[in-house]
Amino acid sequence: MPFLEIDNQKKLPELEQEVLEFWRQDKTFEKSLDIRKKAELYSFYDGPPFATGTMHYGHIVGSVMKDIVPRYWTMRGFLVPRVWGWDCHGLPIENIAEKELGVKRKKEIEAMGVDKFNQTCRSKVMEYVKEWEKDVERLGRWADMENAYRTMDPEFMETIWWVFKQLYDQGLIYEGYRSMHICPRCETTLSQSEVAEGYQEVKDLSVTAKFKLKDEDNTYVLAWTTTPWTLLGNVALAVGADIDYVKIRLKDSDENLILAKDRVADMVTAEYEELDQMKGKDLVGKAYEPLFDDYAKLDMANKENGWKIYAAGFVTTEDGTGVVHIAPAFGEDDMILGQENNLPFVQHVGMDGVIKDEVAKFAGQDVKPKEDPTATDVMIMKDLQERGVLFKKEKYAHSYPHCWRCDTPLLNYATSSWFVAVTKLKEKLLANAAPINWIPQYIKEGRFGNWLEGARDWSISRQRYWASVIPIWRCECGELKVVGSIEELYQLSGEKVDDLHKDVVDKITFPCEKCKKTMGRIPDVLDCWFESGSMPYAQMHYPFDNEELFKAGFPAKYIGEGIDQTSKWFFYLHVIATALKDSRAFDNVIVNGIVLAEDGKKMSKRLQNYPDPRHIFEKYGADPLRFYLLSSPVVAAENFNFMEKDVAEAARGIFRMLWNTYSFFVMYANIDNFTPSDNWRSDNLLDRWIMSELNILTKEVNERLEAYELNKATRLFPKFVDNLSNWYVRRSRRRFWKSESDTDKQSAYQTLYVVLVQLTKLMAPFTPFMTETIFMNLTNKEKGSVHLQDYPLVNEKLIDEKLSADMAFVRQAVEMGLSARAKAGIKVRQPLNKMVIKSVAKIEDEQLFDLIKDEVNVKEIELVILEVMDNDADMDVELDINITDELKIEGMARDIVRHIQQARKEAGFNVDDRIVILYETQVEEIKQAFVAHAEYIAHEVLAERMVTEDDEEYEFTKEADVEKMPLVIKLKRV
């Protein structure tokens, strides 16, 4: 028997487990690398995950994308290493460690010791590694996990030092003091991209406060703010120099109020009298009484410039009062205005978000407590109200940044940080981005391009613990020393280390070359995105090792991640590559969207609004899940609602069709002992058509994959498999077991064999399990795994565009003809005399007309060619629905065939069993059908003889009463 018999009772998940075991035993992944070890390198960078939880659908989308592309280019003849990596550092791990240790505040870490805290972090990093390895394998993704790099390994971290020093030596690293976002819970600065990730719609308390002018009785300037807690740090008010302002007095009040003229209608609801008009420049220089005088009473620098009105270009009349309250420690515009005018600097809040002791009334209060972000604002508002300096209060809905890891409201806070001077690189960044191929294309000029255009200098210092440290040692004399390697640190200090974490290297000191005093490392660590951006170099421990290998693979041919990474990993890779190599870091990038729950909401374990991926694997298999995701818009940067029923539909659709076609082939090929040959040649119309369609598919799939358009490539397969199963095989079925020509039968077998083998190769990167099963059986395992084969390339000679167009015409005519029959209520088994086809196109081959006749079951086709159709369609059909007695008898013969076939099936006969039929009926028309169409009936059901109840020669083993027909059929194997 040429092929192994197929057990159609096995479910796809069970077959997939068998394939997994074969890959393990065969070491197929390792072989795929070994056979290409001398081939051209195709480099691929993988953005590593944290092993702090199990795999979710976002990871699965990324993993499928990162599996299909390397599989494809491997089969195209390239060497594609796929080294796995693990993210190990940063706030995600620190937050987990804090929870385990019961840490609420940063000072508790300092108290217990950084070494103990980092050790806890280290213990949590790889907690879910085994679960990840299981899920990645079950998904069918091939990755080298044995040689995975970890961002906490000393080799990786040493390269980070080298990268930092390269940037520093180019003048791209500097220390600055500016207003930035901080997380008060994590007590660290955040980068622009991290802040952008955490915006949430919230309702805050906004207040309009009254600032009393010193030189005018009962006169107040109104200023509006959505952050009442910053009023404690107010040192100035800002107006627009050319904005019109008015002084008004409310009815039944002796207070005069000043605000922008254009804002009166929105801010004042009571009756009022206008007393005066002025320009903003007329208010500049006026002094006012501090709203809170805690700092005004202290001896502090620039005090004489404080609590006055200044002009500022950023003041508008779009909202508020047209007057901005200035707190230089808590806003970028505020800080710049403060620096320009030498304003006193009041920072009444620490990095922990707690109000300092100088403000006695509110000391110790958290200005933005996570559990109730407006609690302190309410306290301040009540105090203003009690003192008569509150003009208005209201809830204010707006978008507010929160910590991307702990969800705490952020503070805009003036502090020092180390920066990468991204703005110095802007022209190079834009130039190097030009050749990158983005999928989808609009991301290039849109989301990524806009981010590049607006990119600011990158804050890379963090006031945390578990991360790569900033390798700067500082002396009290101001001298700095940047260390770029473990060896350099040894030369400076005499100490050899194999761990570059904070708790180790902070203990290392060495003499200052300038003043001979002791240099110690600055306390900050690096933003973990600096590690991510340095990953191409650090994963290879470049330049300390693997220099040639790195150069051969840089820039990467391909990367892929989620759309949020346009401002993160993609951006930081690009910045560092531009700084180090004046190059892009990658050539092609696929951007995926977000997988949402079926209801469009974010997937949530708490809400349990999505199925567990492992449930999907075991119920439907990984192949249908892969195919479902790959054919969806989620691999083209669009968000996507995950629906289990659609995974089930994929399993029932293309996979069942392909499996049934394969099963059909194996069953009949084994019956006829078909042996494949190396050459294909056939003159049969259907054979030539399906080979043309196969090569069109091959051409288009390669084009789409070369363009990294995964969903467009995936969507090509269902149509082809439908053509193969529901047209080619169905139209050729008789050729496999009833063909009068052995040559034609062999052509059918050889054609279907070639198509199935090539199709499995084409689909292998998309659906690696089913294709492996089919290919290995069809090739008797002689060629090994399908994934070790060369990817099929188009044979242009086999593409017949006219035949493809003609067959499309035929299928459209058939579809419309069957629709017309259904509309008329005439079943397909009932022959009709004629169908008229009206079309602007035409076909001429009589074999094509025969296909239409046979499918629609009509005796004659009349083709009417029109220059223009009367409607928007390109074809119309009409049926002659007059059924003669002769047609009726022929229709009965077809019904008889169907009933006999059903009886064969119920009797458990094999498809090639020859039979004898005994039939009983009292209906004269049925008898006529048996007589008039005896040859047709016998040919269709493999009957060697048909007898009536009068013939007593045979004993029959099966009797079947046939529904809706007064006929009894008895069958016997010959």
C-alpha cells in the first residue's frame, strides 16, 4: 500500500501532538538550521517577553508572526537563527518583588537593602519559563530557547555599558534638570514613550482661585487649575500680553474680579458690572498676596521676583480664566517661565508624592493617592473655601497619565535626569528611517513618522534598583568617568566582577584622575528601553564577541511587534542604531494590533471575558488558531475582537476541506496502488486548470510573503482549497474509479498528488502541523519534514490565464444556474432542457459547456453575447423549467442512484465493492427509470447486475427502506 491509511476519527489536536513528538525525536528545528548553515544569513530580532505570567493572545499574535516569517525564509534557502530572549529588568519585575516583600514605599527597599530586593527580583524573573516553553512549543513556534539570552546576564549588561559609552563619547549623553513625569509610587522618572502609554480618562476636581492684588483694595485675579495641589507651590501668575482683560464686580458683592474678557461668559453665571478693561501687559508686574504663604515666609533665592504677574506666550483664552497659575516645579511651561524670570523655586512635594513638612497644614498628604486621586485636592479646595478665596469648583473630565506598570497617577515634576540627545540626531533619524518597509505602510509616515518628527530628548535615568546601571562614576570635584566594560572597571578599581547590578557595582570605587579623591557611581539605573534598543548588540555580547556574526546580520531583515512599540522598541532600536552605526536597525517591520475580547473590551482575567489559549489548543488545535489570527486584520496593525466561534469555523472550513481532499486521495490511491512519478503532464482540462490555479497561488503567496503582508497571503488559501475540493475533486471524482481511460485516471492521480504536495509546502509556514502530517504520508517520509523542503516557486509555463478566466466564467454560470433552480423550487437531480447565459464575455471550449450542463443538469446551453448588460452584473441566466415525462423519468433515475449510494453506505460497503441490486416497487415510472437508464444507474453505483423481486438467485444481506420513494433496495457484494 503506497500510503498509510488515514484514521479520520483522530481530531486535529491529537494529530498535532503526534507532530510535536516527531519534531522532538527528529530534531527537525535543529535540522532546518543545520542544512542551511552555509547559506546566506537572514537576521531576525525578537522582542523578548517577561516570564512573569502565562502566554496571552497578544503574545500569540506576535509569536505566530515571528514564526511564519522565519519558516518562510528558511524554506527559501536562508539561514534564519531564532534565538529566544527574556526581558528581566525594570518596573514589571520590581512591582512583583514589592508585592511579595510587602513593600509600599521606596524607602522600605533602602531599609531592607538593595541586595535583598534585587535577589527577590532575580528569583521572580524566570518564574513562568517552563510554562512559556510549553505554550510556545504547542503553538508550533520554533525558537532556540536553550541558548536564550537574558537581559540580566553579565554579558548582555556589559554590552549595555559599551553602548552607553559610545553615545557619551559622541556627546549624546548629558545631565539635565527639567520638568518631567514621575511615578510617585515607584519614585522614578519616566520617558516620553512610557508616559504616552498610560493615559486614562478621569474626572478631576478643578478650582478657580482668587489671588488678591496688593496695590488694589478688594481686587482679585482669577486663575483656574485642574491640579489644586500645585497651588501650594504657586509663585507667579501668567497673562497674555495682548489678551483683553476686564475688571468686573458681581451683583451684591464688594469684590473686584479680573479675568480675560473672552472667558467671562463661561466663568461667570451671576449678574455683574464691568468696571474696567485692560490689556494683559497692563497687569504685568503687579504683586499679589500668596494663596499659601508657607514658602513666602522663608528666606529663599529670588524671593523678590515671586508672587507677581508675568506675560507668557503660552496663555490662551480657550479655557479657564485666561490667567495661568505658575508653579515652576510642576510643569514645563512653568519651569521655563521661572528660569526666564528668576522666579523662586518652590517644590513642596517629594519624589514620593508626599507634601513636605514646610506646608504645615497639609504635610504628609499624598497629592495623588491611587485609591482616591482627588482626596488632597478636595482638602485644599475646602481650605480655600473657608478662607474666602475660592471662586468656583467643578468636576473636570480629561485624559491624565498614569504609571504604565503600577497604574498610579503621575506627577509633572522638575528633577534632574540623564538624557540621550535625540534632537541632535533628528535629521539622521529621518534619513535612516526612509528605506524601512512598514507593514502596514501608513505607519511609516503616520504613527512612526510623527513620533520621529516630534521626538524629544530621551530621559534614560531611573531612580530604581533592578536594572542595568548607568556606568558613570563621579567625583566631588565634578569629574566624571564613564566605564564601558568589565575589564575597564577592573583596570580602574582592581576589582573583577561577574555581576553588574546596582547592589554589586555601587560598592566599587576608584581614585579620581584629576584630584585623586574617591569616585563613586551615580545612584541612577538605566531605563529598560535602553536595554531593548541595545538588544541587537547585547544579545551577541558585541563587540566583545561575535563581531563578524553581528555585522553579517545588521540591520535585521525583519522584526515585528505591537502597534504600541512604534514609540518604544521600534523607536529606541532606531535611535541607538543611528547613534552607533548611522543606520536603521531593521529593514522590514510588521506591526500588529491589539487582540480584544469578543465584546470589544480589553481581555481581562478578572472578567474572564476570553477563552484560555490552552483550551483553544486542545479543542481546535494550534493550526486553526494560527490561521484565524494570520488571516485577520490584527497582523496589519488593527485591533481585533477574538471570537472562539471563528476559530471553530476555520477548523470546520479550510482544514476540513483540505483533510477530506487528502483523505479521498489516499483512499483511492491505495485502492489502485498509485505510484507517484517525478513528472507531471496532462491534457485534461481540469488538470491543466488546477495546475494553473496552483501556480497562480504560488506566485501570489510568494509575492505577499516577500512584501510581509501576512494576512493577504493567508487569505489566498481558502479560495484555492475550495477550488480544489469543491470543484476539481468533485468534477474529477469519476476519473479516480470509473474512468474508461487508465491514462486519464493516472493523470488525475498524479495531478492531485502534485497539488497536495506543493500545497502543503506553501501552507507549511502558516499551518505547520497539518501540512507536516499530510506531506510526510504523501512522500512516505523519504524527503523528511515538509519544513526542510524548498519553498515552491512559480512555474509560469503552467499558468493559463485564459483557462483560469474561462473556468471562473463556468463557475459563475453554475452558481447562477443553481440559484435559478432553487428559486424555481426544482431540485438539481431533475434534468432540464435548456439554460440561456447572457454575458459580455464568452467561452468556446465544448468541455467547458459540458461542465455547466453537468453541474446545472441541463441538456443544452445557449450563450448570448451582449455588448453591454442591462444591469450592473456581468452575467445573467434563464432556465427552461418545463419538465417533460422523459425528463421526469431521468430525474427519477438520478434519485435512484442517490438512494442506492445511501444503501451502500449503510451496508458498510467499501467504495470499490462491486454489487448486485435487487429492487422492488409498484410505481410504473420507477420501473421505467430502472429500464430506460439501467446502464447509467449501474455505472454510477458499481452494479454488475440489477434484478427484480422475481429473481430468486441471490440472497441479500441488507435491506433499506428508502424515504420519500416507494422503493425497496437490497444490495449484495459480488
